[in-house]
Amino acid sequence: MSNIYKRLLGLLPSEPRDKGAVVATTPDGAIVELVTGARVRVRGTASVGEHVFIRGKQIEGPAPALTGTDQII
């Protein structure tokens, strides 16, 4: 019988998924600004202003353009 912990780890993605907005396009991809403010160069196609999900320096697909809110009580 194999180790259950190793089997569980095999189910998890190896790279985290991030969300950001495309700020520029390049010949082989785009530059995406993450919600943290960091900018990363990724592969894939998207237009400037689009929000995308990325994983492992690759665009996975479109993401919702949601903004956070602060509530004052």
C-alpha cells in the first residue's frame, strides 16, 4: 500500500494560481500585474486590460474583474 500523504500531494497543483490584469503584450505572451502589484511575464494570448488567471508562467484563462471593498461600521 502506498503512502496516503504522497497520494494526497499528487492531487494538489504544483504551482499556485494567481490573478492579474494584462498591462502589456509581447510577441510570445503578456506582462501581467498581479493583485500584489508585482509584474510577471507569461506565455499565452490576452489583450491589454483583460483580467486573467495564470499558473506556472502560463495564462490559464479569463478571470473576473472584481474589486475589493472596505466596509466602515
